[in-house]
Amino acid sequence: VTATFSEPVTGFDINDVVVTNGSPSNFSSVSTSIYTFDVTPSADGAVTVNTNASGAADNSGNGSAAATQLSVTYDTTAPTVTIVPTDGATDVASTSNITITFNEAVRLLDDTALTDDNVDALITLKDTDASGTDIAFDATISGQVITVDPTSDFTSDQVVYVAIGATVEDILGYAASAANSTFTVADSVIPTVTLSTTGSLVSGPFLVIATFSEPVSGFGLDDAVITNGTPSNLITLSQSVYTFDVTPTADGVVTVNVPAATATDAGGNSNTASNQLNILYDGTAPTVTLTGPTSTVTEPFDMVATFSEQVAGFTLDDITVTNGTASALDASEAPVYKFRVTPVIGQTIIIIIAANSVTDTIGFGNIASNSFSIDASNVAFEFAKNETAIRNVITGEASRALRSTIASNSRLMRSARQRLILNSQDCEASQEKSLDVNGSADLSITDNDGEIRISGDFSQNKCMFSKRWRLLSFGDFNVQADDDRNVSGYVIGNLAIEKRPTGNSLLGYFIGLELGKSNLKGTFSGNQNGYAINAGGYYVVTLTRDIYMDLIASVGMRRNNLKINNGVLDLDSSYDVVSQTIGSNITGVYRVGNYEIWPTFSFSYGASDIGQVKFKGRAFGTTDDALSLNAGKISLLKLRFAPEFRIPFIWNTRSRNVSLGTITPSYNCEQASGNSTQMNCGAGLGIGLSTSSPDGRTKFNADYQFEKNGTNISTTGGLGYELKF
């Protein structure tokens, strides 16, 4: 170092030299104003040299000023290199840049300055190691620091190799040694977890596998969130694969989840939420319910089979139909199935689906269905089923109407016979008769049947046609009831003309109108209204003295309007019945003193032709007007022998009324034919009483008769009143 003063000085020596990081030596005076000395640096770095103020003085004694400090860098070593991240560093951020820092300024070996344009060529950046794949980057230099900026972020857990060769030197030409660093990027990937199981349908506990995307720690049973189930039996197959069992609580969907942040990887990253498992648990067999019509069916009908869950393999063959056929299976709304059943009319249809006919998705067989039953019928079938009962209604009504007609004819003949026996002359004004009313009651009882009859007659006569013919108007009423509580009432009005062809005979013709009304009970109930026109003739003749015979015949047409029902079947019908009757009596008159015996043998027969009867029927909401049955014919034959003992007496001596008592034993046989034929015979007894005014214009009579034919018992009572003007 040379110390030059501005003028000659004295007193300056080595002790006035101040050196940092070094020491002075070899002090020498070149002149009084120029001095030299050596400085030996102590270590690399800055070496400063200063002189003390007033360390020297000029000739005038002025002290010297301090010298300007001399600073010299002492460098005897090559530049050092520091790479960050350092070699072996871990958990380096994926976005980090790399810095290469020199401890002193450097330049290229050719003394060219380092720039952003030429620095890239000095750097090596690779994946894993020096042999790895290049990693793109851009390098810049600022001062003594080179910054390496990767074109893209490093990947998680990536191993990065960075190096710089011996390609730079300091200003003294010392070359920096090559340097490199291998570091590991931090784990930045968040672990995921996937849940899996063997299927989506289970019938019991099932295994769940939790697979993490990387090894994790901290996962336990409590981290599984489950609805409608309970977890158990956690097994760690590896740090990334875990299994556990889930036991369902009840039938239905079981959900399994693993929430976010339940486990962490080695980098401390928490997992994301898992997928959700939706498992259908079915621990019970499917049930099936059959539903259909609630009232009697008349035609093919629809049925619904409702299963409790989806089933497989359901076909028409799985449906058992008794008295019918299943068809047209519709599975479009499964597990609700529809099908059609064609019934056998007149039968009870039974439908079932047997157990284990189908299986659910788990494989459980179904439980047997309810047994669905319904009656199948229609108007025609109900009519055919009840044809006998319907025919009995018609023949029963026809029988009662025929009995009424025969009874009316019998009363007509009795009256005519009495007129002849009592020797009535040709029509005279005194014989004109006002209204005459008679009545009777009849009760018949059998093991299975019973009948009550009430009947009567009323009559009036008047002379006409030059008093050769007598015009008579008369009528009958008849009420009948049986043990089924069928009640039939008839009113008959007749108009007749009669004359005496000879002194011992009587001839008459009549025409009549009959009105009937019936209230019907029994299997079928309802009513029947009807009207009939009857016409006929009668003849009474004296065979010998005191023996008389009479004969009557009639024909009639009856129109009936019938309405009946049995609670299921309603029937309407308008039908015609043609009837014929014939009857005959032989009566003797024997006088013994004041007494008389009138034995009578009587015969009566009637037949009604009903034939085909058409009906309009209604049942189950449907109508059929093409119904019919053949009611056939009915007939009634009766034979009777009855000797009547007539005993006259004076009832009141003061009034001199003439009275007559009668006692009439009888033997009877009756045959009724229709749906069946019955023949009964038996005996009876009748008692009668009549009384007349002395002039014969007023007459009153009463009678009572008891008969037993087989098991049939009948009683008849009658009252009559007659007034002549």
C-alpha cells in the first residue's frame, strides 16, 4: 500500500496504519511525503486500510488528516452455491420455485455476465433424478441469485432433481463447483374413499368395503354414518382398505356414508365424503291381496292382485280359478296386476294365488293370497234355478182360481136345483128376488200345506121376455189363503137367463166377469191381478118322482198380470189361462112325516190350460225379457155323496116363522193334478139352519160343514139372507 501525503511530513510510521482483516508489514519511507507498506489479509473478505489523523505533521507542525479508507476484497476460494429446496428436503410446496444462490458475484467462464437469456442453459431440472424426465422451467438471475420457475406446479409427492454445473466463476476466475439438490414435493392430493358391497338387495347383514385412494389413519366404525342399520366388525385389510358389517334394522332402504374429514393421509390431508350406498333390505316374504267385484257377477269380470313388493315370474298359471278361467294378465302397473275371469254361470267362483307361486327380488316366495269368492249368475240362470218355485206360484194361483170357479158353479147349481125341487113355476112377479148373500170359510191342513177359503154368493132375479125367461144376476166372492200366507181374493159377477122347457126341467145360460187379486208370500212374494170372462150353461131335470139331476158346464179365459220377486230375481208376466169346468149332481127327495132326506151324489171337474208363460226378469242390474216356462195344465176332480136330513120346526110360535134344520153327513174324494197328482178321500158332517117369514119373502140361513179327506181337514161356514119383493 502506498501512502502519499500532500506535503512532506514527519512522524508517520507503521503504527499509524489501521488495517481490518489483515496486518501491515515492511513499512518503508520513499520520501518525506511518500511511504509504502505491505498488508497481509487474515481471511477472505474485505480488507480495509486507514491512517490515523495527526499521525504525521508537516514542517509547521500541522497534524495530518485521516486518509481516505482503502477497501480491498481478499478472495482466495471459488464461489459457493446454495440450492433451495435443499438436498433431501420433503413436503416442498407444489408451487415452489427453486433458488440457486452464490456467495459472491459470478460470471460465465468466458467472463461473460450472467443474464436471463443465458442462465437457463446452466440449469438441469428433472423428475426423480439426473436420469429422469426433464421438467420445463424458466430461470432468471438477480444479483447472486438464480430463480428457477417450473412451467407448471409440481405433482403431489413428486421427487425433483435440480443441478448447476461448474459453469460460473467469480471475478478472480475461481470456478464454482457443480451443485445439485434432490427434494420431495409435499403430498397435496386429498384422499378419497369409495364404499362398495356385493349388491343392492340384501336379506340380512351385509359387508361394506371402504377403499381410500391412499393410506390413511384415524378411520373407525364411528366414522360410518348409517340409517336403518348398525355397523360392526371393522377389519383393517391395509391402511387404505377397510371392511365392516352392516346389520339392517327393518325392511326398507339402508344408507351407508363416510363423511369428509374422518381420516388423514401422511401429508395430513383429510378425506372427502364417500359415495352413498343405498341397499334395499328385504327380510320378509311378499304378500298378495286379491280384490274384485263385491256383488254377484253376470259376465266376465276384472280382478286385481296387489303384491306388497316387486315380484318375478307372475303368470296366469299362478292363478287358481275354481269354476272359471283367468285371462288377459296386465303387468303394466306391477306390482299391481290385473286380470280377467270368465265365470261359470250358476257357480261360486273361488280365486287364489298359492304360496311360493312367485319370488321377490331377494328370492323369497310369496305368502298365499286371500281366497276371493263370488257368485256368478244371471237372470236366465236364476230363472232356471227357481223354475219349480215360479211354476208353483202360477199353478197355485191357477188352482185357487179354478176352485173359485167350481165353487161358484156349485152354488149356482144348488140354487137352480132348489128352485126346481121347490116346484117354482114359470117366472112370476112375486118370484123376483132382491140381493141374496151367502158366505163360507174353509181350512185345509196337511203335513206340508194348509189352506183357508172364505166364499159367498149374492143373487137377484127378475122376470123378462114375456115372463117365459127369468133374468138372474148373481155373484160370488171367494178368499183363499195357504200356509205360505198366499192370499187370493175373487169376485165373480154372473148374468143368467133361465126357463122351464118342461114342467120338470130347468134350462139356463150364463156369462160372467171375474176379478181377482192375490198377495203372494213364500219363496217368491208379490202380487197378481187378473180378470176372467166365463160362459156356460146348466140344466136341471126331474128323473123320476123326487129324483133330480143337474148338469153344468163352463169355459173361461183369464188374463193375469203377475209381479213377483225372491230378493234376487224380479219377474213380470202377463199370461192367459183357459179353463173348462163340468159338474153334475143327482139328488133325491124322500119325505118321512115332517122330515125330508135329500141324498146328493155330486161330481165336479175343472181343468186349466196355462201353457207357455213368458217373463221379463231383472237381477244383478241386468234385464232379460226372453224368459219363459211351460206351466202345463192343472185339474181338479171331486166326488161327493151327502145325504141331507132336513128337519122343519117353528122357531117362534108367536111370529109363526118357519125354520129348517139340516144335518148332512158326507163322504168325499178329491183328486188334484198339476205339478203332481194327489188323491184324498174322507168323511164329513154338515149342520145347517134356515128360517123364513110366514109370507116367504124373507129368508135367513146358516150352515157349518166339517170334512176330512186324507190328512186334509176343512171346515165351511155360511150365512145367507134373502128378501123378496
